[in-house]
Amino acid sequence: MALTKIGATLGGSADVIQVTQSSHGLTLGYPVKMTSSGYAHATADTAANAEAVGIIIATTTNTLTIALGGRITVDGCVPNLTAGTVLFLQVSAGLLAAAEPSVVNQVSKPMAIITIANSEMLMVQQRGEVVTTGTATIADGSIDNDAMANDAID
């Protein structure tokens, strides 16, 4: 696999690399991660799979152009959503979307924001957050006056 930096005009002003990866099977507009054997689709189903490095903005059978960050203006990569919409990595391989993963152990990873619907987005690299539960269940009647007496709030 060879990495080569190419001009910044492809895909807007995104910082891009061109990669040769035989029979990669990857899809235009999908986020990708690094693996020991090259690039693969990134997903928000686990922390390891959510380590996205970029978005595919051009592809042939054996080559990929990957935007690493910046302004992306490639048809098929930018959803037709309102400007200001934050786009998240999805649980299954696919385009970025406004739906934020919210199930325990999934990863909430914002990756871009729409600037012009169906035309332009700004990709930003950020760490994701593994979704955890922040709720507690208290059985009815399990807290009585004696239990509260030590921690009473005036």
C-alpha cells in the first residue's frame, strides 16, 4: 500500500491522500479506519471500529482518495440536510448521518457539519465517546427516612 499526498482541489479544500489498495471493496462517501492490512469501513459499533481516519471521496477498483479533514464538496458524500447539522459515524457501514448512536457500548463520534445541504460539509477529526448508562434504578420504598437522615438537605 502506497500513500501519496495529492493536490487540495479534489473534494473542496480537504486534506487528501491517494491510496492503492487492490480490490478494496470500499464505498464512496463512507468513513474509513486503518487496519493491519489497509483501510476498512469505520463503524460506531465498538471503540476500535470507530477510529475513523477519513472519508472516501473518490474510488476505483484498486485506488482510494481519502479526505482526512477540511471542506468536502464531492457529490454522493454530503447528505441533503440543513446547514449546521452535525454528522455522526454510524453503527453500520454507511454515510455519515445526523442520527447519533445512543445504545450502551456504541460510539458517539461527530465527524462533520453540513455547511450547504447536499453540496458541502466540513470534516473535523474528533475522538468519539463510548456510550454508557448514566441512570440508576431505585426500588420503590427502598429509601426511607432513616436512610435519608444522614444525608438530609436543608
